[in-house]
Amino acid sequence: MARDFYEALGVARDASEKDIRTAYRKLARKHHPDVNPNDKSAEARFKEVNAAFEVLSDADKRKKYDKYGDRWEMADQIEDAQRRGGGGGFRAAQGAEGFGDFGSIFDNFFRRERGGPRAASGNRRGQDIETPIEVTLEEAYHGTSRQVNLQSPEACPTCGGSGDVAGAICHTCEGMGTVTRPRRIEVRIPAGVKTGSRVRVAGEGRPGAGKGSPGDLYLVVTVLPHHRFERKGDDLHAEVDVPLLDAVLGGEVTVPTIDGRVALRIPELTQNGRQFRLSGKGMPALGSSGQRGDLYVKARIQLPDTLTPEEKAHFEAMRAARAAATAHHEGR
Ligand SMILES: [Zn+2]
């Protein structure tokens, strides 16, 4: 599907920053939608070239891309998970649903428990279980749910839990007295979860010993990176393109939020990089009712890609007017 970014720009993997910029300019001009009206393939190429340039022109992103390819946006999470030591964490970052190991966790537990001196252990609460899940930023915003497959132990229906049938080992449970029954539960993931949030499901951990209560199940959340929004706490950060003339004269631009689009008034003489705060358009605060972070939008002023002769004449007239105004000002 997505082509390698270097291929998309037609540059070598060790291309210099300047080579990348040059290749990008040439391709962007060639495939620009204004130059190729109603040409879907040019539009697709234009998007591809832009996506490639966005990553390869940024030293930090490029380094991550070189190392992780298409999964470069998750580099930090992957490395975090690796630092935390592990297999488990790394799986979380890989996008696997990650419940495959449940059966074996339970199995191992039961084999061990049955083999040991059960009476001696007394009544002990079962251990908690953690399993990683991934949610998108949209899911974290609205709240979502996940199906979790569990293996519940129950008494063997053949031997009734004794482990033997007429003096011989029971073949159904191989003498263990219990069998596992697959079960699927749905877990509600509340709005506002962050990477590292733990969603508790009471009583779905390992069974207790004797009369001990079972442990709890925890879903440990990783929120996936988003192509448009960067999350800082409960606030979101994004950029919005502002056409040059709207930046100069003032105007209105449409800002995407997770919830839909909103209009943002741009005051006249808005400088590139100016930040606007959209109050309450950030993430919901976990566990609070209705409290929300803010959305910060940074203006990215866009020059026109082409000018009609008439427009060019206007710009030239403006330059002359500005020169005259400056001369007049300096002359006084
Ligand atoms: Zn049995």
C-alpha cells in the first residue's frame, strides 16, 4: 500500500537534507492539484510526496523512520516498552490484540496449583492479571469497549473434580479435576484514558486458594499516536493551514477537532506559528464528569502556489505602496 518514503521522493537512503528538499519541491510542483485538476492519481502522488517529505525533512522523524519504517510514529512507545523490560510491553506496542496468552497463563497456574499442597496454602486471594490493550485517540476521547477472552476453570464434568474415574486417571482433565471453559467478556474503557491507564475488572484475575477471592484483571492501556493531534495531558495540539491573505487581512479557517470541525476567527496580521486556544476542545479528563482539556492550534501560513497575472499585478502594486509608505515614513 504505502510506498517507502525514500522511494516516494526518488532519493537514496543517505540523501542529504538539501537533496530531499530539492526532490520534494520538484515533485510537489509537478503533482500539485492546481496544476492537475481532476487528476486522482496526481492527487494521490501529491499526498504521498507530502507525507514522505514531512517525515524525511525532520531529522528526528527521519531517524525513527529509518529504524522502524512504517511504525516510526510509535518509536517512543516501542522504546519505552523495551526499556521497561519487555516482551509484554512490546506486544502492546505492536498492535496485537494480545490476549492469546491468557489460556496458557491460566493453564500454568492450574497445573502448579493442583500439584502443590493445597490445604497448606490456606485461604489466599488470587493474583491480579495484567493484559495490554491499544486504543486510538478517538476511542480514548469517546470511551470504548474491548472484548477479552478468558479461560475460566471449572470442575471437570467427567470426574466431577476428583481427577479419577473408577480408579483410573480421568482422560478429560488428565487427572487435574478441572477443565477450562473459554469465556468472552466485554470491558468498558472509560473516556479520557491515557497511555499507562489501568482499567480494572474486579474478580477476573486468577482464582484464590481455598476460600480466597479471585484477583482482578487489569487492562493496561496504550493510546496510539494520532496523525493530526498531539496529546499533552488532557490538552491537544494541532496545526492549521491559514492562507496568506486571511493571515494578512483576517479571516476564518476551519479547524478539525476530534468531535468534528469548528470555525476559528483569524485576526488580521496573524504571524506564522501563532497559537490559538480552543477552550474545552481537548480530551475529557479521566473520571471527571464533563471536565475537558483545551485544543491548541498553531497557524501555519500558506503562500499561494501560483498567481494569476492579475494577482501578481496586485502584489507588485502592494510592494510599490509599501516602499512609498516606508520612504514617506523615513522622510519625515
Ligand atoms: Zn476429570
